[in-house]
Amino acid sequence: MSARDDILGAIRHSLGVSGKETIRRQIVSDRLAHAPKGVIPKRGQVSGEALLALFKVQAEAALATVTEVASAAEVPQSIAHFLRDHNLPASLRMGDDRRLQAMPWNDTALDIAHGPSAGDDLNAVSHALGAVAETGSLVMVSGSENPSTLNFLPDNHIIVVSAKDVAGDYESVWAKVRLTFGKGGMPRTVNWITGPSRSGDIEQTMLLGAHGPRRLHVVVVKE
Amino acid sequence: MSVHSTSPDFKKNAARALGDAQLQKALGNVKQGFIDKREKATQKLPEFEALRDSARDIKNHTLQHLDLYLEAYEQKVRASGGHVHFARHAEEARDIILSICKEAGARTVTKGKSMIAEEIGINEHLETHGITPVETDLGEYIIQLRHEMPSHIIAPAVHLNATQVEQDFRRVHTHLDAKRDLSEPVQLLTEARGVLRERFLAADVGITGANFLVAETGTSVIVTNEGNGDLTQILPKTHIVLASIEKLVPTLEDVSQILRVLARSATGQEISVYTTFSTGPRHLGDSDGPENYHVVLLDNGRSAMLGTSFEEMLRCIRCGACMNHCPVYHAVGGHAYGWVYPGPMGAVLTPTLIGIDQAGHLPNASTFCGRCESVCPVKIPLPKLMRHWREREFERHLTPATVRSGLGLWGFFAKRPALYRLATGIAIRAMGFAGRRKGRFQWLPLAGGWTRNRDLPAPQGETFQARWRREHKRRAA
Amino acid sequence: MKQDRARKPRIGLFVTCVVDLMRPSVGFAAVKLLENAGCTVEVPEQTCCGQPTYNSGDRATTRSIAERTITEFRGYDYVVAPSGSCAAMIKAHYPELFADDPNWLPRANELAARTFELTSFLVDVLGVTRVDATFDGAVTYHDSCSGLRELGVRSQPRKLLASVEGLTLVEMEESDVCCGFGGTFAVKYSEISGAIVEAKAKHVVAAGAPTLLAGDLGCLLNMAGKLSRDGEPVRVRHVAEILAGMTDDPPIGVAKEAQRTGKEAAR
């Protein structure tokens, strides 16, 4: 017998089932089809400015920095300022996200590179699918638009998110993923990112900049 | 069994740990680092208790339908272009991983933190076959340099201090300037980042564990703070997920429930920095990500736990809260437990994996203070399960003869009140008389286990029941 | 007292074997507290709740002991123990023990429902808000594990202590952390137990109160033994002794002689 059949057989033996019970199968397929929500913290169940404010507080508590701009057109300048203020080089890598592409990067002196990172970039910008105010998390999906390597290899990661894509809870984000990729479908990678990389492995003292970005900067586009 | 166990020597291990001043100092970090932060994080979320119940219920539901969720999961992984391999035991899992690595022509393999990888001893196996495994979680990397096992399931190097890490880095990173300053922990972190960055970029295969497997979508989920797990899985051509079968959860909503209790219970964070959901190999049009995606599903005794009282242990989400709050763990640290899983969860799980004859001490070395159960995010009744192991040991006559005969004697009298009254009356009178001058004993025959570390207060000299009956006779008269 | 107008509640005192053998004065303090609160107290013949054998994996012996306890304590309105640990054995674990026995399970459940730890019985069941006692000085209080986590005993002893005239309660750090007693654990894993009680003793001493109280005699013997071994002059008593105003007997581990001559602190 194959290992697969052995293991499934052993599970069924222990549970005292055959695996063919209609009721069990129905219960499982119902749950997979309907994906019932459980307990959702009240904290995130706010809207408008309160939701944005909660996102900001939570992201900052996770040691990200957050700035707001009125429109997408202001994003390049805002990022250029951020880099200058932190004495970072005026270079920036990005994928081929259409929202980012449409921004007026030529208004800045930034040196823009495109495509995934090979590990030698200092700065990168990605566009988030959304954000979760509950914990100040950004939700990133993989693809050539926003390559996953940009989330982890650069020292400084900047994430652009539209204010309208900031949700109160994780469940709202899954609804959006299903809308985009179909029920049961997923991009190769969904990353929830909450603050910059860190480690507490030396004497349980939290230090920033373990393997991923040392800085996480979020630009919220309000329009 | 795969990894060598020193669990039978628990007492010796514990004695050594208690005498190790450096270790004792490091263990202080467990209390300071975790307990208050967890408390604060749970206080901040009014729904935390409800979420614990929800997490428990989700895991119970999944375990009751595990065969069907595994089938659904498997189908989804295949549909997304990934491969699923089932492994009955550690040896089978090692062979599957080795053959995937060989097929990929792998010379070096990066690894995210995985307790299952420790459980099957994959590193030694790969090394034996000429493949270099590189641990990338900072704590795991440090203990790999020292050829040690993790001493904590989420803080593998919690038994070490910065000076020891510095010494190891100087010993191993010989290509770096010998005069470099490593006096600050952040310098150690930066050095590890630099060294491991090259390893990430050079690796042929990346192996990660999984905190969860989602049946709805065929997704594996990992949770890290460092980002090492992500670099491990997106940079090499091949990503192998190694997970035990009880990691299944039905849906993305279900995993979101459990994630809300995981980090809060573990480190006191509201959520870890990186929560990553991976589904299959890179998609058409993706510009990065692995080209091959394999999942190795390990049983290794878990299917046999279903339907027994130990089924509840399969809810465990490996947060480490039980050991963070355990007075025994605080006293002796993780290595004393002698195998992969320490603390209360290890005291229950280890005997199922390496046998109660090997791990018999572990479920006995508990005061049953119940603090572990009170903080467990999925409400596993750990003391009760440890007691179940004690019952099995007792049935199999594995309980030490001295304990057995002592208890037998106590049980004999406890069942016979008249004899109890007679025997205790005499004994207590004698003890009371012997202890009347000092009020306590510094040594007493047969009580060496007690008096080695503390005095034994002397009894007052007459039993309560004797005095009560005497006084009541008088009152009645 | 709520039940005064009806008839006095009839209490079966489960004195616990440790109190029975080592420190009967705790039992008499419990009796006094219950009588002052308007109860009639009786002491049926008894031995041990069975926890030592239960926690050592000997279910069969434990069941015979439990059956005896269930039988002996039939008919009382309440069963009260000056111990969270023994009360929890009856209240939480007897039903587990007989879970598969349709004859004994209802009886175990019935006993469990009317069994209480002393301070929680006084506060939660009888509604006692103050006791008639004085104590001159500061005390610190250790929360014994079973009472705290299995029965929720935390506020009740503190509430009653607050009513003792002249007494101030100084909380120690980690009062909710185990003292390392654990029944047979203290003997089977003596070194580990020793390390745990060492940490506890440090917190007790750091609190600075001259008297340590707790609600379980097992834990008290352990902590008193450690404190005296280390030469720490902390006096150790069961909380019932203070609440009942019965402090004539010397503290735990102190000889009558020493108490009389005031030498108890000089160790």
C-alpha cells in the first residue's frame, strides 16, 4: 500500500470512519465552500478616518512609518523626500504595477529600476493589494507587478496602499483576494507584512533588520 | 525515532542545568521576554478568550475530519502545480526530501525554522549525502554552528548569551576581519545577515516548515519575524514544505482565527512581522518565486493519537506559551528534556513519538501547577494529558518501585480509616515529639528527597481527628 | 448570613490529610470560621482525597479512596476543605475519575457540586464580607495553584484578609507562580522543586512582610521549610489561622518553646 493510503487508512481507523460517510463529506464540502467567519475583533469595525487612523497607529506600533498623500501623483515626491530625509541613495526598484507606472517619477531625480531584486538593491517600492487596520498589516500579492523579492531583499521597503483598500479585518482582505483570483484560487504568494524585519534570538532582545528590510515605510494614497 | 534522545537521563540533565550559572542567567530572559508581553497583548484584545475557543473548535473540527481535509488539500496543491508526498515516518520523509534535493542537483539547501525538520533529523541526513543544509533563522543558525538542538520551540538559542554567540561567529566566520567589533548584539545580527544573504542567493533548494496548511486553497502558511522563511522559499528553484498532518485547517477564515491567538501567545506581538501564504510554484508571468513546489506530509505516529485522549495534543500550534510559563522549564531549560520538544507540550508529545519507556520522566516532572493550560491558545489540558501518561506508566509498571511501594502503602491506609487513624496517630505523635525542640527537621529517615533542599516542619503532635473526637466527647459529656 | 432564618447549613469538614497530620490548628481555625458564619460543622471519619495516587497514575486505588470519600460525605449541605488542592480534587477530578461509571458518576458530580475551598465558600456561598479578627502587621499571600487555576480562588482570601483589623497585605512578585511543591514532585524531583521554591522564597523575602500566608498546607510546608533552611525569619501560617484570629500556636516550623521565648526569628 502507498504511504498515502496507509496514512489515510490509519486516520480513518483511529477515527472509526470509512471516509465515505455522506454526512462527513457534506460537512467538509460545506465548510470549504462557505468559509464561515469566526470571531472578528470589534477594534477594526470602524470606517473612514477612524479606520485610517487605526491602521496608522497599529502600523506604527509595529515600527513602520506611515505618511499620507492626497493623490497618486504626489507619491513620487513623497518617496523622494523620505529617501532624502533618511540619507538614502536616490535609487528605487519596482515591478510593473500599472498604478506605480502611472505615477510621475520623472518629476523626481530618482533613479528607477524595474523587475525583481537580485539582492543588491537598497530601496524598493511595491503597491499593496490592501491593508488591515486591525494589526497595521499590508497585504501583498506576488506577480511581475510587485515581485515578492522586493518585499524582502532591499534594506528599505516602501509600500503604497490606497486608502480605499484599507480594511478593518483579515476576512475583508480574503474577500478581496477571492474577488481577484476566484474562490479557492490564490496567487503564488500572499504576504502580510507588519513592520520591518526583526529578531529577538540574541538574549531575547528585539533588534530590527534581521534578514528582511530594516525599514518599512507606508504611503497611504487618500484619493 | 530519528534524533538521539537523552530523555531517560532527564534527572542528570536537570541537575547539570541547575548548576550551570550561565544557563540560569539566560533562562531569566524567558520570564522577562515573554510573560508580560503575552499578558499585555491578550489584555488589549477583548475577544482573545473567544478567539481561543474558536481556535480550539477549528482544530477539533479539522481533526475529526482530517482524512477528508487532507484529500481536499492534496487535490488543491496538485491543481496549483505542486507535488504532495506522504511520509509514514521520519525515515520516509528524509528519503523523499533527499531525492527531491538530488533531482534538483542541490549542493546547498537553505532552511526556515521547522520543528518537524528537527523531529526527522533532516540536516544530518542531507550532510551524509553531500548536501549542505544552512539554517537561516538566526537562533537556528547559531545552534547549528554549535551542533546543538533547539532549547525552545520558538526561541531556539534562548539558552545562550551574546558572548557565546560572538565566540561562535569568530570561530566559524574566519573569512571576516579578526579584529572586527562584535560587542553589541546588533553587530552580531548584522554579521549573520551578511553571511546568510550570500547563502540565500546561492541555495538550490529551500526547505520550510508550515504553521498551517489550508485545505480550501492548497496553501502553506509560515509565520516569521526575520523574513528568513520567505527568502528561503522565494529564491531557490525548488521549495519544499515539510509539515505534519495535523497542521491542516479548512479555510483562510479559519487560519485567520488561529493567527489572532498565535503571535499574541508566543511573543506577545499582535501578529508576527511576516505571515506568508504560499500556493504552488511561481505562476505564469511571475518574475520571481520557486519553479517547483513540494509538500511532504509526515504522520510519524500522529494518526495513532487520533481517537485517544492524546488527540487533544494535535491541536498544538507550537507557540511556546506553555514552556514560557512553566516553572520547571524556567528551572532547567529545554535541553534537559532530552529531545526535540521541551516544556509541557514536549512532556506530552515526546512520549508519543519516542516511547514512554524513553521519555517516562517528562510527564512526571511537573508540579501540575496548570499555568501551561491556562495560557494555551488552543486550550490543551496539558496536566491532564501528562497524568494520562503517568497512568499508562503505572499500568505498565514503569513507575519506579520506590514510588510504587510508597504510594501502595499510602493507598492501603487511605482506604482503611481505622488503620489510618491508628498508624498516623502513632507516627505523628512520635514525629511531633522528635521535632518539639526545633519545630522542624533538617533531616529525617526516608525523607531525604525533601530535606536535601528544605527543612521539614514538624507536626503539632496530635492529629486533627484525634483531638476533635477527644474534645467532642468532652463537649458532649 | 443569608441562611440564618432557615436552618444552619450543616458542613462536613474535609480537613485534608496534611492538616490532619501536620497542623490540626488549621482545621480548628476552619471550624471556628464556619461556626462564626453560622454553620454547624461535623467531621466524618476521613483519610485522604486520593490526589497523591491520582497524580501518580494509580487510578484504581484513587477510585476506591474516592468512593469512600463520596460515601462518608453523604448528606451534608456542603463539604468544605481548608485547601484549594484537595477541594479541586473532589470538585474537578472526581467527576473525571468516574466519567465512565454510570453508577458513581452522578454521586461524584453531586459531591463535587457541594464541595468548596474554605475562603471561596465563606465569600462566594455564604456571602461573608468580614471576619472578626485582629492581626498586627504586614502579610504577603501566595496563591496556591490548584485553588487559583482550578477553582478561581484569588480575590476571596484577599477580601477576607482586608477585613482583619491591623493587617496590611503586601503583594509579592509572581504570587500566582507555583512554589514547587507539587505533591510527590517535591520528593521525586527534589532538585528542581528546590530551585522553584528558591525563586519563590526570594519573592517572599523581597515583599518585606514578616508573615507569609497561603491557603494550602502542602505549599506552606514547602515554603516554610525553604525559608527556615535559608535562615529567613519569615513566619508562615495558613490563611485560616489569621482569619480565625487563632495565632496562639507557633508558626509553621517553629517550636512552642522558641515561640514562648521569642526566639523564633533567631535561626
